[in-house]
Amino acid sequence: MIKNSTTRMLTRIKSIYMYIQERGTVTTNEIVEEFGSTPRTIQRDLSILSEHELVISPSRGKWRASSKKIV
């Protein structure tokens, strides 16, 4: 069984991905403000998305969705 904290994290990461995908290029600060999480938490979530090649950072502190298709 998945812990509630893991479910919350996965839900937040999915929501962050969708937020970036809908808005194009966004800053880390915009994501922090939108989701009300700490900058460290958001950075960790963005790292996970980046490791899976779902988002890229065209310049420091900015993020956009990659062209990778998700199934």
C-alpha cells in the first residue's frame, strides 16, 4: 500500500507538470507561489520531472515541458 505522503507527492508532481505544460515557460517562483510548497520541495519535484525528461530548464530558474510523450 502506498503511503499518503507518497500519494500527495505524486499528485503534486503531476499537477506541477500539467501547470508547466499549460503555461509554457514558468519560473520556479511561480510554481512555488501556485502550489504553496517550499522552494526546496518544488526544486526536488522539478528534479524528478527533469530526470524523467518531462521538463527542461532553458535557463536558470525557468522551466518548460519537454516534447517527450507520456503514455
